[in-house]
Amino acid sequence: MLVFKFGGASVKDAEGIANLAKIVSNYQGNKLLIVVSAMGKITNALEKLTKAYYNRDSDVDKIYESIKAYHYNILHELFNDGSAIFDDVANTFVEIDWMLEDEPQDSYDFIYDQLVSIGELLSTKIVNAYLNKTGIKSQWLDVRGYVHTDNTYREGIVDWVKTKQSIQQDIPAMLSKGIVVTQGFLGGTSENFTTTLGREGSDYTASIFASCLQADSVTAWKDVPGILNADPKLFQDTIKFDELSYTEAIEMTYYGASVIHPKTIKPLQNAGIPLCVKSFNAPEAVGTIIKDTDKRSFEKAIIIVKQNQVLLSISAKDYSFINENHLSDIYRLFAKNHIKVNVVQTSALSLSVCFDYTDDRFNPLLQELKQSYNTKYNSNLSLITLRHYEYPLLSSLTQGKNVLLEQLSRNTAQIVIEDFRTE
Ligand code: ASP
């Protein structure tokens, strides 16, 4: 049994969906479950819509109309007028119409999940209809009845026991009837509300299904040839790894390599299921296989760049030492505001932490911290992590740059710098 994951870039237009169908048609003899993300950059557009609606901005209708137009353009390219999928898509949009008609009442995170999830519901309906149109027997599955989460909106925590039970109960029978197409990134609460699993969470969905169904492998179809040692948009002369160990992949995602969602690897490692990362533009090519391997030597250092970072330094108002009580109080506020710390450094009088900047998380955190602490911060920074680094590379990256924080361990170097560019 195989699990495929198709990300937004692979289904960004009609051509992409036709290409997906072509790839899938080569695996028709297999039991296959396909996890699909929202099309192209639709999740970003839905995030914009959520913000506008929540803040009662005037451009709500404009953003919403452009999201509708994007989907209808693709539909017109793929299907004849009068095809049932037009009604199905229209009905899905009605759910948004209803929400937008009312004033926002609920928390931002709750509204976000109810609105943003529409991207995956639409993409999977369209993909499923197109597969059937091209003669590939396919069934649409509403993932919200199978990936059960708590009600931590925007970061749903999976209830593995319930999830495994639901998946194992229904999916094997469905797989023997044909391909199953379902949404990545979404979950459902016990009160039947929609949750999301965190941005780029569709990889994680694929891994959840694979581990519950003991799949033979998961393939993530991407717009890159596999896992590279660095982002080719930022660095020249990148190399592709043919294979990587689960542990190295976990480390890479932990430090922010965006090619795979951080929660993806662990369930696969536990179940011994390999993860292949392949290009949807070159489906025959080998890609990268993540599996149990003792590969330890690396021809080139792995470079992971996280942009839009903030470095926040916190000190006690009375200039006393930062002690365990301060630390536990400060970390409580991080947890409360859903801040995930990327690097931390302590000195006698202050704690410095680097994390991803988003105003909706950062501003409330800062307000709360300021009640008891002095704070200082720099934003618009980059965090560069080098795995298996060598000093010449490290110094070439920092040369002439303002380095605000540096941490070196045996295998990993991390630097926080201003103005990282690679022209
Ligand atoms: N559509 C979601 C996102 O863009 C989930 C995913 O693509 O993995 O974050």
C-alpha cells in the first residue's frame, strides 16, 4: 500500500492536476491513498481573507472573489460546463459565504481553521473529480472524520488512538475499491469542528495515514528533485542527497528545512516506513529516500536558512540574575502564546531567544513580558543553521555581516545575522 502527498505547487493549475493524474495512472495496480494540499498559494490567500474578515477590513470581498476566480478558472480548463463538480465546488464556497455574512464572534485561531481549511476541501474535490473523469477510479474522503485532534486551533494535536481506530476501520475496504483522495493539513475535533495541523502540515497527514495503515512507503511529490543540501533559490552549486537517515531528516526539519514538515518523520521512523521525496516534473528520477541508514558522511554541509526571525532579549526589571523561576515564568508565556523557540542563549542577566516573527503571536507575548521584564528585540533577521559545518564555510557566510548570536556544537553551527542575502 502506498501513500502519495501532492503539495500546493503540484496542483497549482490545470496542467499540474493533469500531471498528477498521469503520475497516479502509472500506479493503478497499487492500493494508493493520495493526500493533497490546497492549490498553489491558496492557503496564503485564505490567511489574508481570514485576517481581513477578522479585522473587518474593506477588502474581504475582493480577496474572496479572487480565491473563487482562481478555482473556477482551473475548473473551466479541466471540465465541461454542467459537470457535477461545479455544484460541488459552489456548495463548498457556500460554507464561506455563510461565515462571512456574520460578524466575527470566535477566536482568531478558530476562525482561521474554519476558513483556511476550504483550500484543501476544494483541491481534493477537484482532483478526485478529475481522476474519475480520466478513468481512474477514485473516492473522496473527508479527512476530518479520520484525523482526530484536540481543539488547539491552528496546531491541532492528533489523538493517535482514535485516529488509528478510524483509519484502520474504514480505509482498507475503500482502498480495495480504488484510489482514495483526501485532504492534507486538516483534522476534526470531537465536536466536529475543523482544525489545522500547522502550516505545511500535509506531509504530516501523509505520515499519519501511512503509519496507521502500515504503508510500504510514502512519496512526497515536490517541485525539487529531492532533498538538497541548501535552498537552490539562495545558494549555487547545491547537491541532492540520494538517501538520508531518519535522524538527519529530523534534525534538518527541526532546524527549519522547509522541504518536509517537522512532525512527518517520527511516525514513519517508528513504523520503519521509507519516505521518498521526488520531483513531480521528473517522476522517473530517483529523488531522495529517507530511511534507516547509517550514512554519516556528507559531501557538503547542509545549510538551512530561516528568514523573518526575531531575536528577543529578556532581563529582570531589578537587574537580578536570570534564574530558574524567571526561566519557567518566561517559558510559560512562550507556551501560552504558541512561540516555538529556535535558538536560546542565557547570560547572567538576560535570556535571548530567536523565533519566527508573526505579529499575531509576537505582540501579545511582548505585552505580557513587559509587565515583569525589560525587553529588547531586533526583527527581520535570518537564522542560519549549518549541519556538518566547516569553518571556511561558516566564515564565508558571516563575513561582513552583523552577527547577533552564534552557537557551535560538534555537528551544528547556528548564527543569527542581519541582512542575509546571497547575490
Ligand atoms: N496548504 C497548507 C499550507 O500551505 C498545508 C500544506 O500545503 O502542507 O501550509
